[in-house]
Amino acid sequence: RALIESFVDDVATAGWSNGLSAKLMQLTGPGIPDVYQGSELWETSLVDPDNRRPVDYAARRAMLARLDAGELPPVDASGAAKLLVTSRALRARRDRAELFTRYAPLPIVGSTAHHGIAFDRGGAVALATRLPLGLARVGGWGDAVVVLPHRPVVDVITGARYDGGELPLARVLGRYPVALLLEEQHD
């Protein structure tokens, strides 16, 4: 048991990173996104989620209220970061559907480019980390950048704004291993 617990401790942070990356890719990619009832936080059952299990809706509502009030939680065992990514991605698809009309891979360049995934859905750019343990071993993103059109975007997960163009991944993915960049709305 101690050996397994030690292994889990060693890979937990990478697992959370991979979980957020997979969730963002699944929710923003082509097709209809789905979320199993009760899996808005970390799902560790090692089988397909079971929609028949009891769900603590009150805890999820309270956590979502804190997120909606501006809390940016750490990526930790609470799963709040997953709820943040899930709620922001689903709301973006609902509220800005015109930005999710096509699919085009985006170039990431630099020495650690293979640790990133980027695609443009027609004005919504999803960025995610892959192979986080290897990325940590080489010291982080270094010179890696994603190349976007030169127009302002906002990360709907963190609220950070960027001018577009070549964006350093160390900056964009500094807080979370994922970002969802939407073209800024002009009123």
C-alpha cells in the first residue's frame, strides 16, 4: 500500500494537469461536449463514471458560486480547477457559439513545442499541456510560443488578456496547464 500511495503522490500533479488538458480538449473540440453527472470534479473510480451514484450538488453549487465570484483555485485534490475549466468552456460554447465553427491546428514553436497542443475553432483557441512530467524535467516552457493572429484575446479561464501574435506559453500557461482564448467582443 505504501508503494502505491508513494507512486500516486509522485504523479498526482501530472495527473491533474492531464485531466484538465483532456477535459478542455473534449469540451472545446468538434462535436457536442458532454459531462457525466457528478464528474465535474476529479473522477478517480477507474471505470466509466456511473450516473447512478449520489452527487453532492450543494458542494458543487457552493464551489461554482466561489468561482463565479472570481476565485481562481489551485490545481489540487479539491477538483475546483476542473470545475472552473468545465464551467468556463461550456459557457463559452453557449455564449460565443460563433467562435466554435471550424477546426484548425495552431503552430507551437520552440524547444518544448511537443509539450503543447493548440487549435483554433474559429476564434476560440484551446491550449493544453501534454507530457507534463517531461516538461517539468526540462525546466518548463522555455522559448515555446503559440502563434495567433494579431488581435486581442481573453483567457476565459483566468480573465487574462493578450494582444495576440506570438504568445509565450510560459506566460499563457503559467497559472493553469490550459487556456481558452476567445477573441474579445466589441460592443
